[in-house]
Amino acid sequence: MEKLKNAKVLLAVLAVLLIGAAGYALKSHPGASEQEAGREQPAAGETASVGGTAYPAPEAGNAAAGNAAGAIGREVKPVRPSAASGLSNERRGWGLKRNSTHQQPEMPSSVSSLLSKYDAYWIGSPGEKAVYLTFDEGYENGYTAKILDILKANEVKAAFFVTGHYLKSQPALVRRMVEEGHIVGNHTETHPSLPDLSDGQIEQELRVVEQEFENVTGQKGMRYLRPPRGEYSERTLAVTRNLGYHNIFWSLALVDWVPMPGGPQEAYDSVMGNLHNGALILLHAVSKDNTEALDKILKDAKAQGYTFKTLDDLVAGGKGASP
């Protein structure tokens, strides 16, 4: 009888211990959603995906840039667009057929006509030796101040397309852009593919950036939009035009959001080797190679007779995309 009593006591003690251990385990190991929220940013040298464009991860120690890479890469859950507009929402990607003769790239007339219908631009006049310089700003990688210095020294005005995160994290640089006469354009709040969004979501993506721009600079209104990843549809062209925007694409761009194998010389050769009348140039300001090549690009383009003009000049010169 005594042995049976001792066995029951032992079993009770074991049960208490097991229950306590289980409770501790539940507290010590959070669920999947909590683990996801605490995921680390990419380490230096890895790649942070931002929509259809892969920006380089920030250098070690640049925590602000690391947070930016994560912020502008957030997924926006697609919502079925409203059919009320009756316009096609077929997703279109941006692509160009280059040539080696400094002529304007070829573009199907159907694409040029569609862009022109909604006052969107990708190139200037073939009869004018003018070029238009633009930069995309997803996050700050330490080069924008130098880019601004170079533009100022060469008396060139550019357009900078900024995300919501860039405005929030780099207000001083955005104010400097405005103070030095550059255009600041809208690159959306979270860098989504616009055809994935409803009309209302598109408006929200743009209005948030507009409000932050006003908070930072005191200026109201933005006129120019660079659609993230260069993806658009007839519906998104119509919706954004109704919101007061000109969609701005490009006729010359580089794979410059990652280090180039040929460094600054490759950046220089890629721009100068494809320069043409009316070129609308897209560069990413995260690129060290672009930054180091920029002064020579500006000086040599001018030496070849090119004039740097602004997007305001482009829009004032004619309607829509057709050269």
C-alpha cells in the first residue's frame, strides 16, 4: 500500500513538471507571424528585391538604408480593379529596341499612340539635340548629395522620382533638390505594380507621397509619375492622368541598381554610346558607378552639342509620347 501511495505522488509531480515545461515552450517560441515581423534585413553584399527592380543592399552599418530597402519592398495585396472604367487593365512592361547609330529607339506605333492619348512621355523630339535627365530614388545609398553637387557644378537640372519612404527618411535631401531647382516626381508610396491595384489604391499610393512632399517642402502638388517597374495598363494611365499626372517612362536606361562589372567606365559608355536626340535618361541614384561617371557624362554630352532640358520643357513642347 505504501509503495502504491508513493507511485501516485510521483506521477502527480511528473504531471506538474510536464505542464510547466509546455507553458514555458509556448512563451519561448513565437508564432510564424511574430517571427516574420522580426526578420533581419539583408546583410551587406546581398540583394534586396524592390518590385521588379533589384536594388543593392546597403553597406554594413547603414541601418537607415536597410530599413528603406525593406519598406519599399513591401507587398501590396492585389485587388481586382473596378470594371467601371471599361478600360483594359492588361499589364504592359516597358521595353526598348536600341541601336548603335545614336538614333531614337524604335517603339510600336500602338504603344506611342496609347501613351500620347494619356499625355505620357518616354522621349523628346527627334529634331532637337536635347536630353532629359531623371533619377529614381528608392532609398538613400549615400550618393545623392554628390549627384546634386555635380549637377550644380555643371548647371544641369534633373528630375528625382522619390518613394514615400525616401521622403520620410531623407527630408533634407528632398528640400535641397527643390531649392536647387530640380523637379521632384512621384514614385509611389510602396513601389507596387500599378495594374495590381484598384483605382482607389492607386490614388492612395500617390496622395500619401504628395502629402509627405508638402510636409517636407511646403509645396503642394506633383505633376510627374514614374510607374514602378515601368509596368502600366491603359486603365492606370487613365486613372493617374485624371489625378493630374504625366507618366514618365524612358528611352535610355542601364542595369545600374547593382554594381556594374565595368564600374564607372561601363556607366559612362552605356549612356554616351546610346545617347540620341530627345533622350529621356533614367539613372538610379543608388549607383556608385553612375555617380562617379556623371560629371564626365554631363561635360561630354554638352561637348557633343546636347542641351539638358527639364520635364517641364518636354511637356510644354508637345502632347504625349509621339516624337
